[in-house]
Amino acid sequence: MNAHREPPRLAADYFDGISGRANPVAVWLDAGQLHWAAEGSPPRAVAVSNAVWPERQRHGQRHVQLPDGGVLVFADAPAFDTWASASGYGESGVVRWQQSWRLTSLALLLFAACLLVLWRWGIPAAAGAAVAWMPEAVEAQIGQHTLAYVDRLWLKPSQLDAKAQADVLQRFADAANAARPATGPQPAYRILIRDGGKLGPNAFALPGGDIVVTDALVKLMHDEPQAVTGVLAHELGHVKHRHGLRQAAQAAALGAIAGLVLGDFSFLLASAPAMLAQMDYSRDFERQADLYARDLLRGAGIDPRVMVVFFERIEKIADDEERHGLPIAFSSHPANAQRIAFFSQR
Amino acid sequence: MEHVVDAKPAELAPAPFVPRQLNIEFTGSGSEYFRIWIVNLLLTLVTLGLYLPFAKARRIRYFYANTHIAGQALSFHGDAWKMFRGFVLLAVLMGVYAIAGHFSQIAALIAFIALCAVWPALWRASMQFRLANTSWRGLRMAFDGSLKGAYLAVAPLYLPLIAFVAMTQFAEPPPTGEGEADAAAAAAMATQGLLLLAAMAVVALMTPWFLTLTKRYQHNGFRIASQQARVDLPASRMYGLCVKGTLVALIPGLLAVGAGFGIAVAFGAFKDQEGNTLGLGLMIFMALLLLGYFVCFVMVVPYFAARMQNLVWSATRSEAVSFTSRLKFRALFWLTLKNWTLVALTLSLYRPFAAVHTARLRLEAVSLTASEDVAQWSARARGGMQDATGDIAGDFFGIDMGL
């Protein structure tokens, strides 16, 4: 004769979803079916897979949601857990992790590790892929937009005479042509000379290949014109590696992750780590551009040490400015000393 | 655990029902939610965000299961896979909006207007989804607000904001020329400055009206069984609250700025000396400005939250239930201060604890008075509310939909 083990029963309240009345019932699990019966009433059953099972927690009422809209409410949560496991009902892996402090600590470590991997490798790789996917026409359009904006706000037409401007362009074109065997194919570019006013000696590259250099920079290096070539080569490096777009993509990704981790408080705290991470990415970009510049200069037969004079003069100007203005706490360029050392290498 | 409400045997003549108070108890634990939160975060990061709707479903379920009204907890019926579909749809919408901004100003403007046009509908859908998937004692809740009502409710702030954005987008800046361009540019900047001030004034005037209409729309739409909520919220009380709140915000802010100025002057920051003194004085000034900003927030946000909750919920009632909210600003202020400090110190690991403590304070300040036996309530025939797009939308825009 089969000794059929009677499945354990547990007391619960049944709400049928039509009235707010609580009906005391006994509940038991048998052969994949969830049964419940009130005193003196025929039992009802649903398949366990059709019911929504609560997760094991220390706090909180256990509710089993029934497919027809009713709910089974268990007042004693630990009794429910005991009964559920005695009836052979397991729990998901996620719940196991959540209820164990050891596993949670492991999860925390994994989370920190993931963040680190994302920061150092994941985000730059994703940004690179996103940028590679972006068509050049769109990139050029973004560049045109930015140029129009910058032209309107900060720049005026160049005050240098036509010959001086032509010299700068010609010198760079010659160097670029001579260096092509060494640097490989160069991106399309256009050099624009402008009066930068308060920008001082400066140069920047826009997405799409427009490179802007200010009169002040050309005048600063009037006795070392090849230094201007070096600066333009550095900016061309930015164009080649599409740093402008990468920067925007990485900033967006950083913002999204900071928002995820910091949630409601993100507006206060996200800016600092995101900004620092941004600075770190910027230094990577600048190093890459410096490398390209040095290769181009060497390929064109120009001594890279011509850049050393440029850095020294820029540093002096920055020091002068610091005395009268805000202290510069963070910098997106690697320290001048590092760059001088880089360009002085044999 | 004994039930507050029990069914009486049929033999006895039913005694007249004495109105009884139903209290809210929140039993959530910070350390337990911390573990849930960490695992959620890890899974979300590893799946590059795809797990987010599932994490949210788990979070809602935890908070609901720990919210006891008269001994019976709330129940969340939302299907996480439906929420995932809504999440994907919204990610696509937001992605299109973000990319449009890079193409051209016209595309950005069109995307912005499209998003604005669809946002009240998403907001309504979000409330419908959340409430239709919430039940108490097996009875499902519902949101009955109309689509037209949603658009009318947001109109006071929407229309001026859209007009302002359109004006700034289409206002042509003067072309850069030579000499006289500077004067023209200055005039244009002055006009823009005045426009900005006018916009801020309109926003300041319209915001309390906007809050009144939206709160009314929300609370008039809540329903459970045959109970339809109604709220009695005069606009004048909302304006009064906003004025008081602004004063609360100004005082610490002005004090901090004043102290900053004083210290900066004491350091001789405005005399042209060597860089060091200037740098230090300026940095102290900046630090104090930040402190003032922080204090403002720690004071203003809890002030508005507490007073708004009290104002709106104490005015809400249905046929048989009336609500009372007695959240003290001081209690919320100290809790907020503690939360922010600990979140900053623990690099945000304290966030789940902060969420649980805040939820407890805010929920347990609310109590209900029922003038009939809730066991006698019966559900109305319900239509299916299956669209989960709106719920995730609520989170994307950072608006809190929860009760």
C-alpha cells in the first residue's frame, strides 16, 4: 500500500479579489498544484506555475497572487518560508544572493570591478565603436555648427597680413606631404586662422576637420615658425582619431552611469567623479595627439624639440595669468613638463 | 497578528459601524533593501541597463510588501516583462531625441516639441499602470483621470515654457561685423537677459497653479473598489505654500552668501595683491557658496515635501475614507540632512538605507479614517490596464509617481 505523505498545510487569508473580506483558509502544495480550502468548503486549486510566488525576505508580508485576481496572504513570513521549502518549492538564485551577506559583499566587489573595467576600457571602446558608426557627413555638419557658433562668439577675422597667413598654411602643407609616408593617410582638414581675442595663443580642432589657430599663437612663435606646424600637427592628430566626437560620447556614457549609481543624489555628486574621469580621458587624447604630432614632425624632417620652446612660452603665459586670475585646479592637458620630455626624446 | 477588521457572525444584529482609524506601518529594513539594491545594481550594470525594469519591479514589490495599511500589505501585480517592453520603447524615444539634437537646431526643436506633446499622455499611462497593478486586500486600485484632463493639468507651465523655448530658438543673433556689431551684440544680450527674467517671472507665477492642477488631477483619479477619491485643494493654499517655501530657501542662502562675502573681504580678496591671498579668499568664498546651496537644498526640499504631502493628502477623501497626513518638517529635515551626509561619506552606498528611512517617515505620517467596514467593499468590474510604457516613462523623467 502506498504511504502517501500528507503535504504540510499552512493557515492563510484568502481575498478573492471581488470583495474586501478576509477568508481564513488552509493552503497546501501537491503535485505542482496549489490548493486552498476554507472550513467546510470544497478546496480550489491552481497550477503553481500560474501563481506569482513571493520572494524570501526577512521583512514584508508574503502574498501569493492567483491568476484570477485573488490573493493568498500569509501573516507569518518565516512559517511560510519553512512550509514552502518543506513542500519542495525552491527559490531563485537572485534571492539567494540577496539574502546572504557574503554573497552581497561579493556582489559589491564585482560591481566595483565592473565600474573600473567600464571606466578604463568599456566606455572608450564603446565610444570608439559609436564614433566609427557615425557617417562623416554628420560629423562634418556638427563641425560646421560648432564653427559657426564659435565664430560668432569668440573669433574675428585674422589680423595677420595675407603673406603671413599663406606662410603658415604652406609650411604645414609641405610638412604634411613630406610626412605622409611616415604617418600614413591623413584625414581631410582645413586650417583657419582667426583673431582669438581673449583666447590668447590657442588652437583647437573641430569634428569634420576644421582646425582653428589664433593670431596670437602665430605671433608668439614668430621666430620658430615650425612650432606652429607642430601645433597644427597635434590638432590634426585630434582630427584623425576623431577625439571631439569620442569626448562627447564618453561624457554621455559617464553621465548615464553616474546617474544609475547615484540616483536621486546624482545632481550633487555625479559632477565631481564624472569630471575627474573626463579629465583623465582628455589626458589620454592629448597624449595620442602629441604622439601623432611627433611622428609627423619627424617624418617631415623637423626636429620635435621645436615644441619645447612653445611649451615654455605657454607655461610662462599661464603663470602670468594665474597671478591675476583664478587658480587653475584641474587641467585637461598632461603637465607641461611631461610634454617637454616627450618631445625632447631622441 | 490580529486583523483590525473582522467579519461578524450573521446571527447577531450588526452593530452600527464605529469609524475607526487605519494606520500605515512600514516594516522595510535598510540592511535588507541594501542587499536587494546591490544585486540589482550589479545585474543592471552587467546587462548594460537592460535589467533596469526588472530591478524596478523587485523594488516596488519590496516596498509594497512592507507597507501595511491596517495590517494588510499592498500587493504589486505588474509584469516585469511588460515593463521591459515599455522601457525599450522609451529608450528608443530618448535616443532619437538625443541624436536629433546633434543634427540641426530644427531637428532638436521638433524632437523637443514631440516629446512635450506626448509627455502628459505617458504620465497618465504611468499612473494607470501603477495603480491598476496595485491591490489591497485583493481589491485592485485604478486611475480614472481622463487624457484631456492630463493635458489641461500641465498647461499652465507647459505653454509658457514652450513659447519661451520657441522664442529663443528662433531669435536671430546679430551677424558679427566690425565696430557697431559690439553695440548691437550688447543690445541683443540685454534683450535676451530681459527675456530670461520675464520667463523666470512667468515660471514663478505659474508653478503653484501648475502644482494645484496636477495634484488635483492625480488625487481625483485615485480609485479602489467603489471608493472614488476627491481632493479639496484651493489654489490659494498652494500659492501660500510656495511663498513660504521661497522664504525658507532665501534665508539660509543669503546668510551663507553674506558670510562668504565677509570672510572674502577679510582676506583682502578684492585688493590686487599676490595671487596666493586672492586664490585662498576666492576658494573660501566658493566653498561657502556651495555650502549655502547645499543648505538651501537640505532645507527647501524637505520643507516642500512635508508641507505638500500634508496639504494634499489631508484634503483627500473618498465616500467612506478620509486621509490625514501629519508629517513634521523638522523630522524630515533632520532625516534628509543625515541621509545626504551619509550618502556623501559612503560614496552613495547609504542610498538604500536613506530610501527606506525616508519611506518610513513619509508613509507612517499618513493615516486613514474609515466610516464603513472595508471587508464589505466589493470590486467594480475592471478593464485591463496592460500598457506598461508609461510607468518607465515616469522614471526616465524623474517624476515620482508613488503614493
